[in-house]
Amino acid sequence: MHYINLLLTSTLTYLSLCLCHCSRYPLVTSDSERHRYKADFTSEYSEYLRLHDGLSQRMKMFGALSDKLKQAAQHSTEYEVSPSCCTVAAL
């Protein structure tokens, strides 16, 4: 259950960032806006890459857990997920 909550929290955080982005960057209508957007993009691109890498790692982790769960017999020791086997590093 802890991992489901973690996934939901990550998804909600992502959606709130998307909404923030859409309100912050309306349609470009002038060269000055284009230059401002380019400057913002350049200044925040490394943070985007860091967050994207963290999300990719978590997606791989959940994929591996899903595969492992599909292979385990229900109610077996392997079927129960231990929090110690899947630690998630902070972003």
C-alpha cells in the first residue's frame, strides 16, 4: 500500500507541475515572449533532466515490482512486498 501511495503522490505532483506550467506559459505571440521562454527553458532544463531521470527510475522500479508480483504465487513470501526491498531515493 505504501508504494501505491507513493505512486499516487508522484502522479499528483506531476499533474500539479503541468498545470503550473500551462498557466505560466500561455501561447507565444511576440519575439520578446519567445526570448523570455527560451531563457526560462535554458535556466530550468537541468532540473527537468534530473526530475525526468528520477521519474524514469521509479517507473522501472514499479515495472520490476509488477513483473515480480506476476511471477509469485499468491499469498507466498515472494508475493508480499517488503518495504526494505524497494527503497526510493529522494529526488
